[in-house]
Amino acid sequence: MRAERTSGSLVSALCPKNQSKCEDPSGSRCSAVAMGSQFGSLAVITATTVHSRAMDCQTSLRWIATTLTVATDRLVAFTARTRIHGSLAAAAAFTLMLGACQGPPSTEQSIERGNHYLEFGKWQEAADAFQPVIKNSPGKWEAEYGYGVAMANLGDLVTARRCLETANDESPGNMKVIESLADVMFRQNDTSAMYQLLRGAGASLGTPDPWITLGLYAIRLKDNDSAQQAFAAAIEVDSGAVRPRTTEPYYQMAMLQLSLGRKDEAVRRLRQAYGISASDPRVVQALQGQGVAIDAATALPPGL
């Protein structure tokens, strides 16, 4: 039983297996911990009984108080020297008692718990946390997104896509939703829908991120023309008017040009990237790899 394991682990942590060899020669320390642990075990059993009887909270507290009276009296009877250890176990037991009155987690708590599981790659636990929210509070994009990501990692791409599409409808322009949905579409070999999603996001958001994502998927699909168009679109919208320019579209375009044997165009894009950020190690390494000297004349102005 869980209660017995809880009690045993607490005693084992604080007392030797052989109580006759307890560090406290009088044995009172181990006795206090053992009794306090029994109190905690009783609280676990009590809480379980409360749940099984479906009591309301006030009735539960009265029932718990009555059931634990004897254990409480025994703890109070301890001497001042041992009462500290008993109080620790009693405090833990009281926490368990309060748990008997707690209802199901709120929507926010479930979403927070699910996000925690996502962060650590616990896909099934994340799905279990998000599922009640989707059932009871449909349209919560955070839950739809989280459940979609979890199900995608569990291999259920149909459910994942449905949830991620709902999340995208509820939170339009959210790049983490868009990227996750694009990944599911890619895995389903629905490339036309993926292209449409990312092109639409690129046009509506006016940022380079959707275009860069599209370009990288196009390379994986060996669609070099679409990749080049996507990176060019990313460079065009990355004007610096809304946010600082980034080296990413220039660097990715350069890597594509190198793969196609177009060294001069690749070097031009790398020199533009260097002009945006001379501290990007990928750009510096790529330039040096092409035999370009790094000096005051290396940088080129950005743009198409």
C-alpha cells in the first residue's frame, strides 16, 4: 500500500534499520519518527477513504479530525525532546489531510502542468494533463497546442493536426503553433498545405521567420526553387524597420547557393550577413572557408 511505503521511507531516511543501534541511545528519536510516520500513513489512508466515500469538504474535515484524534493525542504526549520529530511527520500528515479536500486542478493549473511535461519530453503525461481542458474548455489555444505537440510526438498525427489547426485559429500569427503545425503537415506528406500555411504566415506577419522555415523544409524536399524564393522573401521583409535585421536568411541563402555550386553568390550573401553581425561565428567560419579575408572591406550592405 502507498501509505505503508510512505511511512517506511520516512523511518528509513531518519533511523537505522536496526533501531537498537539508533544514534539516539534512548531510542526516542526513532520512536518519535516512527510514530509520526504512522500518523502520516493514517492520514493517507484517511484521505483515500474520504475520496472513496465522495464526502463534501466540511464533512471530510470532521471525519478526518475524528479519525486522527487518537494519533494526535499520542503525539502530543511526547516529551519536548522528541516532539520536534513527531511534529515534522504531523505537518506532512496535515498536508495530506488538506489534499483530501482539493478538487480537480483548474484549467490554468492543468495547462501549467502540461507545459512542464512538454518541457521535459514527457509526452503521455502532457497529453493526460491537457486532455481534460480540451474536453471541458474547448478553444483554449494553449491546451490545443500542447495536446497537439504531445500527440504528434506520440505518433497520432491526425489528432495532432486537428488540435494544432484549432490552436492556429484561436491564436493566429503564433509562430510556435505555425511551426508545429507545419511539422505535422510535413510528416503527413501534405506539402501543399504546409507551403500554403507558411506562405500565408509570411505574408500576414511580415517577418522572415515563416519564410526561413519554408525554405528549410523546401531544401529537405529537394525543392531548391521554392527554397530560393522563400529565402529571398525573408531577406526582403527583413528590412530592419520593425526589428533589427538578422543574419539568418542571408546565411541560409548562402548555404543553398554553395550546395548549388554558386560560390560567388554565396560569398556575396555571406558578406551581407557579416555586415549585419560580424560576431556571428557561422558567418565568419563560412567566409574563411571560402578564402575571404576578414577586414574592414568584408561587409556588404544588406538587401536583395
